[in-house]
Amino acid sequence: MKSGKKSAGTKTAKGEQTKALILSTALELLQERGYEATTMRAIAAKAGVSLGNAYHYFSSKDQLIQAFYHRTHSDHVRVSLTALQKESSLKARLLSVIRLKIDTLEPYHEFAGVLFQTAADPHSPLNPFALDSAPVRRESIKLFEDLVAETKARIPSDLRAELPYLLWLYHMGIILFWIHDSSPKQARTYRLIDQTVDLLDKLISLASNPFMRPVRKRALKLVAELKNFETAV
Amino acid sequence: MKSGKKSAGTKTAKGEQTKALILSTALELLQERGYEATTMRAIAAKAGVSLGNAYHYFSSKDQLIQAFYHRTHSDHVRVSLTALQKESSLKARLLSVIRLKIDTLEPYHEFAGVLFQTAADPHSPLNPFALDSAPVRRESIKLFEDLVAETKARIPSDLRAELPYLLWLYHMGIILFWIHDSSPKQARTYRLIDQTVDLLDKLISLASNPFMRPVRKRALKLVAELKNFETAV
DNA sequence: GTCTATAACCGGATAGAC
DNA sequence: GTCTATCCGGTTATAGAC
């Protein structure tokens, strides 16, 4: 997955319609056949447009995948925000959000691998070491900010500040595991989530302990540096 | 990067030669021009063989990249083993090995991204959640076993058992960072290495403390499970 | 049976006419 | 905004040479 150029702006209502048609067709095919078998030609044909026209709206196959990612991301944020209203403890909140993420992605397990190969690409919006510039990623981390903000757990402010990013990173790790998980209904991933959330909760308490302060300070300084990494080339 | 079929065995001396020629030509071109610009046709042309012949020895462009990875990996193991003879503390040993890894990869920074996009592919030998089956990966972890084995730091045996895998995972993370690092001479990566090794050393001591036993036990059980994950599809 | 070559296929991407 | 024609490069089929 390469960094994407912008897709053509849709200036007219008709264009908007065509674009939406192409995207939904692509999603259907991706779900049915997986990534490789879903050729741009097949998408165009099924959507009843020419190949060239498909490229007019999505400048690459990647753009289509990005668009897919946006969609699942929005879905996830929406259901998560609802769920968060029902939970107050950090642990319960985190558990909900992560489980919902996997629930959201579930229909696309077959081809999700391709999506996250992206994380290794310096230009990807999922790049874990990039500045906050990519909107998807910023939004994605924002969810974890909300998650942390409204919990009343006693967490030192230095840790609290970095926790959203750390949890986002953790969630990326879970997704990576899930991609590889071929157990029935991805049961292993859900088990892993239960166990890791439990552990994380304990580790956060531990790290909040005053006598951990020096190590914590040092670790957090590192994390901040990691994050504010200049990726511009 | 897809999982690779086996390349044709080289049965004759001449074949061996041709194969080596193609590989070294590919490496040159990759270093000169990067991944995309190094087409199979260009490799074949520069090596003075036909396209079909190149494919006889490397059944895909991927295979070529894998072969490259093997080569840098062997280089790294070799220099690391030498370096390890000079260091006894865990911290110094780890620092050497990780720095040398980046040194080894340095000439290929330009196109390394492609290489590690692979890690997200369930069939990749770099897959962090696969069984130990892939030889490259097993060997790769073996280096960290050697690293840990001959250090006399007081580490509880449960942690000691998982430490090689954990350090390998850490080293993969460093590589991921390095791929994204466009600072001059990748200075940021080297700084990150210094800082993280320092921190890891402290964390290992901390985790070795008897009062950490419950958390440690729990975390290690998780790690073992993570690792012995059945990837077969 | 191992090598080597040529020709073709396929799918992502682009150019340019309408 | 839409199309057709074309490029380009990974990959495959296949046939002849050692």
C-alpha cells in the first residue's frame, strides 16, 4: 500500500453518486473475494463504469482501501462512544473499545492483512511513528483520549498525557494479532484482549505508584520522543 | 510480499553461478534505485540473462528480497557473535547486537520499508505471532538466546526463558522505527537504541524483583501464548 | 533432468479524446 | 465526467538447448 495522492474532488451531485457507487461495489467485492481477486477492472465492471472512470474517483486501488478504512473507523468510533457512556472504570472502558474494534473489523478478516501491511510504510496514515498530521490517525487517538479523560482512576498526569497514544499503539498490536488469528470466530483474539486489558490495568496501577516515578519519567520521555518523530522526507 | 514458493534448486555448478549472479545484480540495483525502479526485467538485463531465466531461479521478486534478507541476517549474526565475545553484561551485549543490526541494514535504508511490510503478512517468516517454524526467524531468535544465555545477570528462570523472544520483538520494533527514520545517518535510531536499551535493562531488573512475581508470571504466560500461536490456515 | 529464451497474460495505472 | 487505448511490470506458458 503506497501513500495516496488525493482522489479527485467530486464536484457534482452525479459525481458524488458515482463515487459512492464505486466504493460500495468495491467493498462488496472485497468482502466476497478478498483483495487480490478484486481487480480494479472487476470493480469498474460490476459498478457499470469504465476502468478509467473508476480511476477518476480513486486514484489508486489503495485509495479505495483507505476509504474502506475510514468507514470502519467511523463505525467503530460511533459505537464506542455509545458504549463508553455505560462504563466508568478504565478497565471496562478499554475492554469495550477494543472488543468493538474487532467486532467492527470482523467482516473483513479475509483481506485485512493487506490493509495493515501499510503500517510499515513511512507514508501511511497508520504509521505509528509519524507526527499527528494524518487526520485518521489523530481521530483514532482521540477516541482513546476520550476513553482516558473521563475515567477517575488515579493516574499521574505525566502518564495520563501519554496514555491515549500508548493505548492506541496497544490497539494496533491487537489488530496485528487478529490479522493472524485463524481460530474459529477469532476466539483467540478475544481471549487475548481479555487477558491483556486485565494486565494493562494492573500495569497502569503499578506505574502510578510513587516509587515507580523515576522509571516512569524515563519511559514517558522516550515515548514522547518516539511519537513526535519527524517523518517528512 | 507474499509467502514464497521455493525457488528452483540449483543442481549444477553453472546454475549456482547464474543464481548468484542474478542475486548480486539485484542487490546492486536495489541499492542504487530502490525497490520500485528495480524491475525484474532490469535485473535480468543487467545480469545478462533472460527474464524467464531469472524467474527460473527466483520464482518471484519476493524471493529475491527474501534472499537479500537472509544475506543481511547472516552478516548480522556473524558480526554479532564476534562482538558478544567482548561483552559480558546483558546491557552491553544487547546494545552491541542491536546497533550492529542497524549497521548491517544501513546500506538498504532506501528500500527497507518494502521488506518489513511483510511482517503484517500471516505467511511471512517475520510474522511475530507464528510458530517457530520459519528457519530465518528461529535463527534470528537464536542469536538472542545466545545473547541471554551467557550473561550472568540474576534473572528469574521464567523470565529468562522468554527473554530471547521478547528481545527479538524489541529488535523488530527498532527496525520499524529505523525504516521511518529520515534523520541524518539515522542518528535518531541510534539514540533511541541507547535509551531503550538502558530502559530495558532497568525494567528487567525491576521485573526480576521478587515482589513483581505475580505480575511477571501473568505477563509471561501471556507472552508464551502469544508466541505459540497456531498460524496454519 | 537442468538451463535458457521468447512470447504472452494479467492487472494496476495513465493519456487523451469526447 | 466518462470513455477507449495503451503502457508497464510481475508473472506464466512453453518450447528449444545443453
